[in-house]
Amino acid sequence: MDLELSYFLSEIVANRGMLLQGAWTTVSVSALAIASGTLLGMLIGLALAYASAPLRWPARLYVDLIRGTPVLVLVLATYYMSTPLGLPLTPFQAGAVALCLFCASHVAEIWRGALQALPIGQLEAGRAIGLTFPRICLYVLFPQAMRLAMPTWVTAAAEMVKASTLLSVIGVAELLLTSQQIISNNFLNLQFYFLAGAIYFAINFCIDMLGKYLSRHLEGAGKPRSPV
Amino acid sequence: MNYTFNFTPVWQNWPLLLEGLALGLGLAVLSIAIGSIAGLVLAFCATGKHPALRALAFGYVSIVRNLPILVIVLFIFFGLPQLGLAFDKSTSFVLALSLYAAAYMTEVFRAGLLGVPPGISEAGQAIGLTPLSIKYYVVLPVMLRNAMPAFANNFVSLFKDTSLAAAIAVPELTFYAQKINSESFRVLEVWSVTAALYIATCYLISLLLRGLESRLRL
Amino acid sequence: MTVLIDIQDLHKSYDTLEVLKGVNLSVKVGEVVSIIGSSGSGKTTLLRCINLLEAFQGGRILVDGQPIGYRERDGKRVRDSERRIAKQRAMTGMVFQQFNLFPHLSALDNITLGLTKVRGLSRAEAVEQAEGWLERVGMLAHRHHRPSQLSGGQQQRVAIARAVAMKPKVMLFDEATSALDPERVAEVLDTIRGLAQDGMTMVLVTHEMRFAREVSDQVVFMNAGRIEEQGPPQRLFGSPASPRLRDFLARSGI
Ligand SMILES: Nc1ncnc2c1ncn2[C@@H]1O[C@H](COP(=O)(O)OP(=O)(O)O)[C@@H](O)[C@H]1O
Ligand SMILES: [Mg+2]
């Protein structure tokens, strides 16, 4: 058994530009999907928690349908269906849209759970002092719900990075597809899949750390300031 | 949009789609069974007293849960043969999904174990049951009931992951969907029917597991 | 009368916190001993040591003349094997404040589990004996109910039946009625009284002073990890010697 470590190292160096480019694509498509999916998911989650039936039902249907579909099917369907639907998308665009839709369905459930975990008195107290519903959301409910939702949201964000590997199937040159391209030249399957795994682990590890930092930060923000 | 629907190619391949769905379910059930047994052992390690075993369980979970399943699949199918460990497509996939399931099930069972009130183990000790008997007759049944909802969620999730087997050409549902898609170009039809099949199956699985859960509720 | 439980200079610490600071107590066969004392004085810990649910660092506990939990080997004190400890535990029955019934088993199976797995009875024998005990505690009609379908008092009666069914030499009760609604206390006290009248050896930790006075042969007052005063109930409640006990009794409304 020969792991050809020196060849592996020289191949990493030779392909460092491609690898960095791939990692950057992974990070940017994930970030795009997480950001847009979080906004969309918060709106849908709000509808799930507070809207009346005509709005709540479509929201529930959206979440259940998307969550019942494998992400890979979502990615393939978005990519292939965009053309006959009259809105042709590049692989990157299709991938970002699919991940955004997927992310939104997760965030919606997380956000609904967080909002519903807040005591109902919070909403009533906001009403009692004459705040409008959007202001109650902004000043009363969201800051508290954000703290509750943070740990699960971070897990969901890491799931998005993992799901972005599926874009390799429609030809987005993210980290995994890049690794496969490099492998097709040097046949170092074991080594480069291992490297890809290590990079994904590192990215998700950073997200985890960031989440821990944000949780601490938000915790501080929610506490009353001590008198000076 | 001037697209005329034509489901004929999809209905013609209906048996293939169902066959693919059945294979996916089979892969999921097998992997989840293996993963659950491993997860159970790791969960007992994670909640046990032995520091080395605890570190092993936590290390395993945090590494595997931060890896994309597709990378694990490709690593096993394309990478391991370099070490002389070659498996066929389906075996590779079951191996990958089992490793993945083990990490998730460890978390499911660990949370379940933490939810078992310590008092009932002590009651078992007090009547003279041995530690092993307490685990088997008291802790395990209570833990499994605690863990049912999370187990059901992960079951559905892992079933959906069987779609990735298409990446190494295991002929499950997504594989056939892609095949019909490229042969017939009935894009909307193929993908809507495929998604509907997955959605319906996920729904049935959660219905089934929820029924089981309510029958077992304490 | 022969001594059944002999506790000699028992010391127990949680990390640096010494909770039992040299406890000496003996319980004779057929005797009912009540332990009273304020919260945190170490009553629960003492019972848990007797049942070996807690490790202890100094002293000995003899049950029926045999030291339990530890043995001397090459002049060193080593803990008995888990198997041996499980056997020793079967000699003492424990009733917990929170009942601790097995939530997934019916009232009947809560009792048969120990009978089949520890005492090695056949299923049929176990069911017969379990039903006998359920009848004793007035719970036979509920034998197929899960704990979640029973009231607190009913659960505690099943828990008592589960413990006595193991034929222990002594029964330990840790505030068996403290978690109950007031109107459920009497049914459990009646059950315990019944066992006392049958001659069962018992150690009760209790806040029910009237009950302690009525059923006990001896009352023990614990304070800060030590036995502060001890004697027959009439003397202890009638003319308490230590000021701390007087204080405690005054606060308990006696
Ligand atoms: N598991 C434990 N870890 C640390 N300290 C404990 C533990 N259990 C009890 N203690 C402490 O031991 C002391 C005696 O407790 P306990 O025996 O429960 O008293 P009682 O039953 O008389 O109220 C208390 O100070 C309590 O805080
Ligand atoms: Mg106590």
C-alpha cells in the first residue's frame, strides 16, 4: 500500500488555484443560499406561527412539499425545469435557487418553533402598549426568537454547505466537482476525496465556532445592562 | 409558457420508477438498521463513565456530521479500492449511509438516554438487578420511547439521502428519473412525478412511525 | 433480639463536602426506626448508603452480620463487584420519594421484573406473587395500568409492593409521602403501617411526626451529618434533650 504522499502534495500545490476557486464557489453559493433562504424562511415561519389560514396553509404546503423532496431532486428539478418554465438558469443560479428553497423550508420550521416558544404574553404586552404588529415583531419577538433559534439555525447552515456538494451533479464547479476534475487527471481518488472531506469539515467547523460566538453575543445583547 | 404536458413516457417507465423507489427504501432500511445498532453502542459510550469511549463517540459524531454524505459515498466507492477495499456500488452506498446514520442516531439515542430519569435506574438497582439487566429491561425501553420522534425525523432524512446513490449509478428512483429525463426530455413531467413519489413516501414513513410512537407512548 | 443492620462510624463525602460524619446506628429484627431531621441533614444519604446506591469512604455497614459494599483485601478496602452488590441490595428494599416506577411497564410487570430476573421465579409464580402483593396494597384492580395512569398515592403503593415482593430483610422508606397530594397521604401511611404490624423491619425517613410517633420503636434525630439524639418516641418527642431537637420539633408544630 502506497499513499504516494509526495505526489499528492505536489498535486495539491499544482492545483491550488483550482482548489481555492472551488472552495470559494462552495462558500459563496452556500452563503448566498443561507442568506436568501433565511430571509424567505423567516417570512414563511412568521406565516406559520401567526398568519390566518389563507396564508398559513400555502406556507405549510410549501414547507411540507420541499421537506419531503430530496435536495438532489430539488437541484436537478430546478436546473432542468427552469428552461421549459421559460426562465433558463445557469447551473450556479439553479443550484443557488434550489439550495435557497431548501434552506427556507428548514428555517421556516426553526423560526416557527422559536416564535411559538415565546410566551404569548409578549405579543399581548406589545399590543397593550400600542405597538403595531410589524413593530412588535421587530422590537419584541424577533430578538428573543433569534436567541432561541440560533443553535438550530447554525446546524441548518452547516447542512447547506454539505448540500452544496450536490451542485457538482449539475456541473457547478464547487469544491467537490473541482476535486473530481483533479482526480480525473491524477487518479488520486483516496487522497483528493479525503482532502475535500477535510476542507468541508474545516468550513463547517468554522460555522460552528461562529455560531457559538454569535450565541454568546446575542445572549449578552438580550440581558439588561447592569446599572453603572 | 407554451409547454404541452405529455406524461406518456413517465407512465411507460412507471414500473422502473417504482422499482427504484423500492430499492431506495431497501437501502435506507438496511443502512438505518446498521446505523442504529452502531449509534446505540456509541450513545451508551457517549453517556458512560469511560473518558476514552466518550471521546471516541463525540469525535465520531462531530467528524461525520460535518462531512457531506456525497463525499463519504465517493470516498468509499472510488477511494477505498486504492487500499484494496473494493465494494460494489450498492454495498459502498450502504456502507456510507450506515456510517452517516450511525452519527445521527448516536445523537438521537444520546438525547433519549439523557431523558431517562436517573431514579428509575436506581429503582432497578434497589431491587437487585445487575447493571446489564437495568440497561436492557429498564433504560433501553424507556430511552427508545423518548427517542421515537427524533428517530422518525432522521429516518425520513436518511431515506431522502438514498437519492445520492444515483451519483454512483445505483439504480434507485433519482437514477431512473435522470435516465427518463435524458431519454424523453419530458422534464416537468419526470421531475414532478419523482418529487411526488418521494413526498408521498416520506409522508407515509412519518405517518407509520408516528402511529408506532403513539402506540408506545408512556 | 438480633441486630439486623449495624452501621459503624459511617463517613460519606461528596467531593470535599462531608455529608455523613460518623454515624452509628443499629436496627434490630422487627424494629421500626424513624429518622427525622431538617432538610440537608443527611437522612437520604444515609438510606442510600444502606442500599449501596452511594459509595461511602469510611466505616462499615453490616446487614445480618455481613459487611456490605466493601471488603478487605491485603489490608486495603476495595468495593465489591457489581454482581455482588446487586445481590446485597436485594436484601434491602427501597421506596423513593418520587416512586420511580418503571414507566413502560404495567403495575404488575413492575413487580414481576425483579421476581423473574433477580429471584429467578417462573413467569407464572411471579405473577401469582405479584398479584398477592398488589392485593395487599389495594392495587389488584389496577394491575394492568401503566404508572402514568395511576395517581401518586397509587404509584407509591405499587412501588411499596414492588420492594416488599423481593422479600427484603429490611425496608427503607425515603419520605414516601412527601411528593403526594395531602388527600393521598393516608392511603400510603396505612400501607406502611400494615407492613409494620406484620413485623417487617423498617427504616423510615419521614416528616410525618405523628405517624413516626405512632409506629416507631425508635426515633433518630439527625443534624448536620450526625445522629444528635435517639430514643423511643415517647421520650424523644416528650422530653427532647438537645436544644436543636427542641427547636426542630417546635418548627414541625409539635
Ligand atoms: N449527589 C450529591 N452531590 C453533592 N452533594 C449532595 C448530593 N446529594 C446530596 N448532597 C448534599 O448532601 C447533604 C445531605 O443531603 P441529603 O442526604 O439529601 O439530606 P436530607 O435527605 O436530610 O434532606 C446536603 O447538603 C446535600 O446538598
Ligand atoms: Mg432527603
